Amino acid sequence: MTARTGHPSPFVPAPASRPAVPCGPDGVQQAQALATGAVGITLLHIERSALGIGRRGSVREWLTSIAASPLLASDGAGLFVGAPALAYVLNTAAGSTGRHRETLRALDAAITTLTLRRLDAAHTRIDRGEHTTAAEYDLLYGLTGLGAYLLQRDPHAAALHDVLSYLVRLTLPLPGTDLPGWWVRYDPSGRTSSSFPGGHGNLGMAHGITGPLALLALARRAGASVDGHTDAMLRILGWLDALRQTAPGGPWWPQWVTKDEHRLQTVLHDGPRRPSWCYGTPGLARAQQLAAIALGDNRRKRAAETALLRCITDPAQLEQIGDAGLCHGAAGLLHTVHRVAQDADRPDQFTAQLPDLRALVRAQAPARQPGFLDGTAGTALALHATDQGGTPATGWDACLLLS
């Protein structure tokens, strides 16, 4: 893409031009937090630099400040926190230039070790016949997120294939149960509660099984495939099909289901929740579109695209948007639609809606913090992408499994 000069939308302020990363243990985690911290904000500086916008040297200053913090590479590290988050941002900054080669090589070694350690724990858990947790497998903190980073770095990496093989195993029911292998033993907040006796099944992109589906699809498109790959995708898609609901505003899916809802295949929600990347129809539709492309299933591809088109033309669903952010706000909806349009059979049906969706972003109150998922940095990134009319200059949205 040809770089151009310009300014960010006046609605979305640019992040601080000079980093101010706090010190201490909490400051370390904040510095290396992709969702809310400095590494996420750096993504906007990287994109703006690639577009020829912004102050020269800002990316280097932010990266230098982040790298000054002790590296988090414990078992709690994932794509959105710690060494993998820093490596993701460094790799995005490097692009095809070869910069940061030695640093990335060292980080890759640490991330591979972390991934293999967490895979061992996950397989041991399955061998014991215990249900999983979201943190084991999800996009933000689990093995799906680590797989997304490994895919970005090298589709042929052995560690990535190990993650994909684990996801195949995750889709198999545990012996002696009719619950899917991704069934979480806690409620959606990670606690035991009377509202979710026996845990829950999560459908979301951020913390549910749609994230693994998107990773399996993107890996297949990139030429990375493992034994059972197709069957795993079909098992997830079959579960989503069983939970698909119909309403005047179009098809929709619940955020999660209880054990009774799963067994009866009866959803107790009274209608679609807000149209979001993280849990709503947009994220689920994009994952199913990607899966359909990977499987060569044109009927399913059209169904996913129709579900999203109905969603974004339904005023009742759009009225549920309450913020401008990427995660569950208007910017995430805008960017998801933008990515779906690029693979759609009728892209014009979606691009025609982008001006109204941009207006919806601007109609929200600006976020009070500059972070990536819920803050001004993420909102600005989504607006920059539609400003350009094409793909993001740096592919920053790979961490959302939208591309």
C-alpha cells in the first residue's frame, strides 16, 4: 500500500506520542498487555508509521520503553499479555524488513517452550478426563492465542502443528460424557455458580470455541494442516448450527449455553445480544465464513455472510452498541464487516454499509483510556483501515483472528 500523509479522525485522539510505562510488578504486566497496555497502543503507532502518519521515531520509543520491563514468560503469559504480546507487536513492526530478527528469535524460543509446556498440561488434563478452562484454550490467554502468533511467524512451525493437533483433540468429547471437549467447568466469569451447574459452553471469538475455529480455518488457508483438521472444524460448525437461532432481525447465536441448554438444544436467551467481535453475530459469522472458505463450502459461506448482513441492517441490534471499542463496540463491528467484505461473494452489500458503521463509531462517546481492545487506539486502527479502503498496512488484526 502506498503510504500517505494525513491525520487521524478528530473523533479518535492519537495515543500519547511519548510512552509512559509504569514501574513495579503491576506496571510490567500493563506494559506487556495487548488489550489495555503499552504494547497494544504501540500497534497504532506502527500502523500510522506504515501509512506515513505520525511522528518519526515514536515506534522505536514505545518498543524501547516496553522492552525495559522484565519479560513475562510464565504459564500465565499469552497472546494478550507477556512475551507473546511483545513478540506479536515486534513482528508486526518488523513486517518484511528483517528488523528485530535476533530479539524475535530469542522470544520465539521462549514462546515455543511456553507453548509446549502448556500443551503438556492440557493433554494431561484431557487424559485425566477433566473439563477444560477458557484460559487453557482461548484466544486472549490460551493456546489458541499462542497458535495465532505461531501462525503469523511461520505456518510450518512444529509448535503450531502441535497446537492444531491439540485443538483437534479439544473438539472430541471426554470419555463418558456427551458434552463437547471445549466445555468449561466454570461459569463465564471463571467461578462456580448456581446459574451454571456443570459449567458452560462458550461460543465467543475471544473466550470460546469460535476462536479455535477461526485459527483452524486460517491455518488451513495458510497451508498448515494436521490429522483430523477437517473433522474438528466440522464438529465445531455442527455445534454452532445446532445453537443457531432465528429472529425477525436474522440468524443469531447465544454467547454461551448451560448444560441443560446444550442437552435440550434450547436457548433461553430472548434474542440476539449486541453485535460484537468478541461474542456476537459479527465474530461468529466471520469465523464461519473463514471456515467455509477453508472447506470449500459455498453454501455455508453464503449463510454466514447473510447472517452478518441481516445483523448490520437490523436497527434493533445496532441500538445495543454502547461504546466505540474493538472488543464489543462499534469499531469491532466496523472492522469485522470490513474483513468479511473482502472475502464475500457480494462485497458491495457490505461496503455499502461501511459509511453508516463509521458514523456509528463516531456517535459513541470516546473511550477514556488509550488501549487496544476497548480504547482509542483500537478505534483509530479500525477507522484507518476503512480510510484506506483496503487491508491494514501492517496486518495488525491477526491477533483478532479476523485475517
